[in-house]
Amino acid sequence: QVQLVESGGGLVQAGGSLRLSCAASGRAFSNYHMGWFRQAPGKDRECVATISWSGRFTYYADSVKGRFTISRDNAKNTVYLQMNSLKPEDAAVYYCAADSTSDGARMRPHYWGQGTQVTVSS
């Protein structure tokens, strides 16, 4: 069992930045590929970014490439999502997720956080 707790969401103006954090507890964090997903009202949940257990491999949705950066600190059991140049269409609830088997677009998380709201004003 892995428990995930997100933080760092909030209200930001378009063009601004936010940094999301996800603290993990439970089973060995370094055994899991980690990801950030988001869900806007009336839309399906989508994968935004993932990072392999080692941190060596990352994946980004086309909509966030060049603006978002995912990283992890296995010593702190934490994964981050740095979001720059935010757009109104980035507004959503952002979820942290863990998958022990797959990363990238194939990620099918076994564990989810409770989500953190990101609001972008135009």
C-alpha cells in the first residue's frame, strides 16, 4: 500500500508558475514509477507527466511539453511537478499516482492521491 498526498495547488494568473508536490508513504517509494494526472470539469482524466522509478525516463503530454517538468527525490519520497507558463486550459484537479509496472503513456496507476486544485485566471 502506498499513500500519496499532494500539495501546492492554488490560484495563479495566466503565464504564472506553480510547483506541485506529492509526498509518498508506505511501501518503498523508489520501487514505483510516478505520474501526474489531471481532470477538468466535464473532461476525462488525462496523464500529464510521468517519471520512472530511477528518474531516468520522463514522459509528457504534448499539451505541456516545454512548460512542465516532473522530477523526484527518492530520499524524500517526493515527486514534483513544476508548471510554468500556465494557461487557463491547464486548470484542473491534479492527481499524483503510482504504478509499480509501467510508466509513460502506458501507466495504469495502482495508487492515487486525493488531488489538488489548480486554477488559472486569464
